[in-house]
Amino acid sequence: MKKNEIKIEPGIRYFSDFKNSPTLNKFRFQNGILAKEIAGCGATTFALENDEPTIICSPRNELLKNKHEQYPHTLMVVGGVFKPEIENYLKGNDCPKILTSFDSLYKVLDCVGNNPNYRVIVDEFQCVLSDSSFKSEVEMRMLADLKQFPNVTYLSATPILDKYLEQIDIFKDMDFYQMNWAEKEIINVLRERTPNPLAAAVDIVRNYQNGVYPFLIIDGKPVYSTECVIFLNSVNNIVNIIKQTGLLPDEVNIIVGNSEDNDKQIAKIGKGFKRGRIPLRGEEHKKYTLCTSTAYAGCDFYSTTASTFAISDCNRINTSIDIATELIQIAGRQRLDENPFRRYVQFIYNTNAGDVTDEEFFAELEQKTNLSIEEINSNNRETGALRQKRIKDNIKLQKINKYTESYTMYDESEKKFVFNDMAKISQIYNHDVQKHGYRNGVVIRKQLSESGFDVSINQQYQEYEESLKHLIQKETFEERMKYYCDYKAKGEFTFDALAISMEKQHPEVKHYYDLLGGKRIKALNYKESNLKKEINNNQLDGRVRYELHKRILLFPFEATIPEAKRILQEVYDTVGVKGTATATGWDKYSVGFQKTKDDINGKRVNIIRIQGIKGF
């Protein structure tokens, strides 16, 4: 693979700025791989607005729809659009701009032919790798079709490791252009590992429902994030979150792939729920946007207050989110500079409890590879009805199993069974993501830093991270109470705002603080059982003092030891204090307690003398 660097000088933020660049003002997409390095730099916009006939091929229909709405002069070719419509569009355009899906590209190429005036842009081409566990046949057909086309640019902001590209025949000898931008926007990745990421997503929604929002302090005032965009692995995740939180149809925007199965799942939520669309600039955004991978790549959000959450439940390897790649895509989705929360992504993930060691994984991979080769050879030897049955069985099983059991694939164009290299590479890729991405915190930090993310603590925005933490973390009572007391003790505006936010989530922390104060709570080790006991004792003490005050009307008060014990025991029994009264027990409730002797009826006896009752 031949590598070339394209340096982007300071002052250039978007591809559209190249016309002002002394070195790039005549920029044209080259044949090969273009690693644009950063998301949201306007590469597809540049391709749609330049004077070159262009076919933009995308793995996500939602991306195509989003771009088509922004550029209505384009032709969108997906399922249901056929060659006559494409041909009519081409006749009436001097500079055609066609948006097509991976699986519809062949229709466009059939109409265009090998016309050297056209350029094909394969946008977000990293999906060729990440999606191969479930749609590799589509991608392999697309790559085969593109081998015959003269001008093709594979475009992505995803830093795919070279070792994966070099295992794919079409890419290994291709020119590789790496863009190096002098000015890069720093996105802060706030990471949170939790045993149950989906439960954390439910908590996020519930907190938003209760008016508990993350916030930033800007110009001395809190600015609240009143919208949230949550990226998830599956439609089933979205359905569960909506059911658990009771969201209404007019509150939530569901952005998922256009399929009958997705529509059926969403319809089961209840009346009024349906697939949504990404609002264009200036259009109203709903409070909650729940997305699957259909919106990870290339789609634009124009919310002014939305926070972004990426939820990764990697219990199944083929649904894992690559922390170094997908986060780049997700981070680039919020487009408006006026949204102060666009510079943050909250990444919530778990680890795969059943994950295997590298040795176990590659031993299993070798066994699966050998079994697949035997199966391929056996299937290709068969003829007649049995061969046809094996073809049907293979196609059906791979749609269900997604190459988890073998790499055997029937190639319709070759009319034979073949080894699916793409599915194997994809499985290795996903293993590396889980094994070395999710479980190893050092690698997470290193990967994110290499991808242009800021993973350091930014003190200026500490309150945002703190407020997010309390939205998501399953804190113990002791941890929560300590945070609250610390915030109250600091007494600064930022920490007061954090304390108020905690009070909305957990009113009990304010109750305990108001009754006991921070110092006493700390002395009781922040334990709720200790605080309840302390408050109960304080309440009992108050009732004891009140009853004693009712019985003693004149002060100073004097009584013999037996009489003092009798009075205090009566009060204990009335109030419900357990234990036996003692003379010195008066000291707890009285002012000016004194134990002395006095002459009574000619005898020297022990007495107690007090000046009053505490609190009266």
C-alpha cells in the first residue's frame, strides 16, 4: 500500500475552503483511499457541489436521505428505484449527482458504464469491514463491480488499522492518501464502564424526564442540555428503553434503518410510534433521539442543546462499537457551533464476560477456517438436487447465523461455494475491538488520543462531567452523600448547581444535610443507616426534653437521685426510649446539670440540681 500525506494548512476547516488554499485550490478526489482524518469536514458536500459528475455510494440509507433532503437536485437510488428513472435523470443533467446505496450501485453503473467523466465516492467505506459479519455478499459484489470503474475514491474518517486493509485484495495495493489537518477540533470523550449499559441509558432518559439535565457554566450561568441523542446497537434496545421509560410518540425521534422488521418492532411499542427522520437545519428537534447504526455515519444533527451518548453493550461480538472508529463518526454528528455540548461524547460500555483469550480465539478461528474449507470442497463436489439443497441451506443459514459458524458462502456469479474472507477479517477486527479496546483502559486512552480525541480532564468543563456522572453511575448512598456534602462545603456557584442537580435526583440527600449538617454526616461515615439512627435519636431526644419541660415548671429544679430516676424513666416510657433511666442521664437533656448533696429532713442525701432544659 503506497501512502501519501496531504497537509492541510491552518485556516482550512472544510473541503469548501480549499478554493482559498494556495496549495489545494485545485483539489480533486484521487483514485484510492482518502483518509480524511476528521468527521464533519464537508467532504461529501464538496463532492455534491463541485463540477464533476459524481456517484456517492453509502452503506446507510439514512445518510442518503439526509443528503438528498439537503440537495434535492440529486437522484437517490435505493430499493424501488429502477434503471429507466436513472436514465431519465442522466439525460436531463450536465453534471449528475447520484446518491446510491451499496446494494443499488450496480443499477447506476449499468446506466453510466465505464464513463471516465464520472467519479464514484464510496463514503464511510470502513463499513465494508465492520458490516461484513452480516452483509458481506453485498459488499463483495460492490467491490467487484468497482474494480472495472476508472475513477473511485474510498472515503472515511475512520482510522482503520493497516493490517485489516492489507488483508483485502482490492485495498492492499491501492494508493492511500492521509489528510493531516493543522486545525482539529478537540472532542472530549467521557468514558464510563458499567455492567449494564442499557440500564444506564434508561437512567439517562428518566433523569431527563425528571428535569435533571447535564449542564455547563457559561459566563457564570448554568446552560442545560435539554435534549439527548443516544446511539445504540439495535432496534430492540430502543424498543426496551421506550417501554421502560414510558416515552410518548411526540417526545422521541426513532432513527433506524428502513426495513419491514424494524417497522414491526417499533409498531409493537404502541400507537403513534414510527420511524423518524433527522431534522434539517432550523427544524424542530425532539427531546429524545434514539439511533441505531444507520445514523452513525455521515448524517447531520442541528440541535442547539443536545448531549450525545454512545451506548455499547458488547455481549455479542458482531454488534460491538469500535471505540476508536465509531466514536469519531458519532462525535462528528452535531454540526452547530452554538451547541456547547457538541464537544463531548459520553461513551458508556461494558466488557464481554465470556470473552476469550487471544490464544483461544485464534485456535477457534483456525478450526472454523479448516472446517469451512472442508465444507466448501464437499459442497462443490455435489451435483443435482443435493447441490441445490446445499445452496439454499447455505444462503438461509448465513442470513441467520451471520457467519458465526462457518465462512462458507455461495457465490452466485461464480456458481460455486467460496470462502468468505471478508467475514473472517471482520470477526478478527471485532475481536480486537473488544479484547484490546473495551477491556484495557490504557489502550482506550491511547486509541482515542491517536484518533484526535481529548481524553484529559478539562477543568473548565468539570461541572459537565460531574453532572453526567450522577446521571449515569450507579452510586452507593455513601458515595452520593459524600459528593453532595463536598459540593455544599465548597460553596462555589458551580458546585451549588451540582448540589441542586443532585437534589432533583435524590431529595433525601438534602433532607439529611439540612437535619444533620455536613460535619456530622461525615462523622457518621455517610452511611444511611447511621444517619437514620442519628435523626431518630435526635427526634427522641427532642421529645424527651419536651416531656421533661412539661413536668418541671420551676427552675432551678432539685430532686433526690431516686426521684430523678423515676421522673426520667416515666418520660422514657412515654416517649418510647429503650433502656433504664439513670441520674446522670439528665445531663444529656438539661442545662447546668449538677450532682451534689443536700440536707433533707435532717439527713445528708444525694441530689441533682439543674438550671433548665436544653432548647427551652
